[in-house]
Amino acid sequence: MRVASPFSRTRVETGQALAGLLAGSWQQPPHENPALSNQLLSRLAPAVTSGGGSGLAWFRIRQSGKDLSPSVLRVYHEAYISLVATAAAHEADLERLSNALCAANIRFVLLKGWSVGRLYPESGLRPSGDIDLWIDPQQRLAAEAILRDLALTRAVDLEHDQLARFEDRGFAEFYALCDTVQLGSTAVKILRPEDQVRILCLHFLKHGGWRPLWLCDIAILLESERGTFDWKVCLGANHRRAYWIGSTIALARELLEARIPAGAPYPVTSSPPKWLVGTVLWEWGDPRPPSTPAFAVLLPSLWHQPWQVKTLLRGRWRNSIQATTDCDGGFIATWPRWVYQARDAVARATRFCLKTRLLRKQISSFTR
């Protein structure tokens, strides 16, 4: 697939090659291998690893290993072995934590991570990061005390601002409709498939679509659904956000050849916006999280060195996906994306300045 893009052709082509490598890689048997070569896999290795897809890549290429050099195979195999070990440690911590929370009668929902990873055909195909829990707000303090006592090796994330930003429903409403799955000897709550796909799509967009694994998660969730998938629940009542979510699912279909449950509405069956495809492929060409300081943080130095504005601006705009979602913008709007990026940059800089001013006032009042 060729995409007209204002981005660097080489980087976009790397993103396209990565999408081709991961497309259908979770399926059994995996999709027929694309044209793999030692040169291509060597070139893709850094992007595949940083994007979380090395396990899936190994799952695909190990079936055609006779055509590849041992040195290339070793890179992917070693990455896969590391992921298997990490997944085992992650699951052990998660089981300890779940047992402790259940024993204390604390209500929680397991988000992302293992709740999706369990659907992959083998352990280690999906990297394990933090443990994401949504705790009953009324039991938050008790849960934090348990976390301190357990001293887990894995970080536990209890903050999920996208639920406050994008959802009208609260914890109790989500919890009442959760599915229950078995984790070792403990029954844990996970989101029902429609809510899980919805949350993952919004998470993907919130972070600018930079990690291919997140779109693989959406794809495998859609393909694992064997019952009747409620598209109205998945897309939600907000028309604009329904297009966000539908476009993300369409992206999984177009880039990763995901199989979509029957009855999908127009936002899902239509082609995703070209700007969305182009931005995602650009990010996948070097799928590392942005590490440069926010532009607002650099404003003080810009005040003293205004001639450095071009240098400071370079690479510090949020990408068009993040900016559009931050501004609650339309995915099918005809506006150029830089409008949202400029608006988002101004809003973030303004918030930073207001916080800095407030902080200075507080410090001043304490020192008087």
C-alpha cells in the first residue's frame, strides 16, 4: 500500500514494511510471509523491538528460518526469549496483587496488559509493561496501602486520565458489565470486549499511534470475539469520537489486515483518513515515545534567545493525532492538521505559564 505523505519517504516506507511484517502475525497459522530478506529484517529490527513487535515478528519468521541467516534469526529469537521471561514475572506479580486485592474485597478492573496478552497464541508474543488497574475510587486509599506492602517488581499504574477525558460512565457502570476471567487461582474483572476495544482505541490515539503493538491488541481483540459484537457500545454516543474509534479500527483492518466482526457501521468499513494513515506509518518508522522536552518547558530560554525559535520548535509539536484528540477535533474535517497542532501548542503553553505563575505565588507566600 502506498500512501501520499508529507513525511520522509524512507521513514514512511519503514513503517509500511513493519506493518507488512506484523499483519496477521498473531493468527494461527500466521499469514503467509511477506517477502522477507536478511536485509529487510536487519533494517526493521530496531523499529520492531522498540514498537513491541519482536515477539510477533519471531512467531512469523521462525516458520521460514531456513531462508534467513542465523545472525538475523538470533536477534529476533533472543528478543522473544526475553519477552517470555518478562511475561512470566509480570504474571506472577499480577497474580500476587490480584490475590491481595480480592482478599481485601477491593473492587478493581484489569486494563490492557495481561487482559489482552492472554488472547495471543503464546506467552511472550506481547511485551508486559506496567500493571494497569482501575480501582473503585472509594477504595483507592486501601488499595495504595496494599501496594506499598507488596513491594512488587512491576510498576502499578492507577491513573487513567483518558477515562475522565473521554468517558461519561463511571467505575460502577463499567464494573457491572465486566467479564470475569481466571488468573491462576483468582477470578479477576476485565472490560467486556466492546469497552476494551473502545478504551484501547482511545489510548492509541491519545499517545499519537506511535506503538504498533497497540494496534495489534485492537486487532486480536476484534478477532477473538465469537459472540455478537455490540458496535453501538464500542463506538459510543458521541458522534465525533465514534469516528475516532471507527477510524482506528479501520486502520487495524487496512494496515494489519485485521478481521472485523459482522455488522460494522460506516466509520469502521470506510477507509481511514489519509492523514491518519500517514502519521501512523511515520511514527512506526521510528516507534519510540517522544522524549524531547515540551515546548512550554523551553519558553523561558526562548524568551532570552528568541532567534532560537525555529530550533526549539523542531520536533516539539505534538503529532497530528495527539493534537486532534487534545482539541476534540474531527477526523474527517477538511481543516489542515497543523491548525490543531498550533492550537494545542498554544493551549499547553498557556497552561504551563499559568501553573508556573501560580507556583511562584505559592512559593512567595510561603517565604514571606
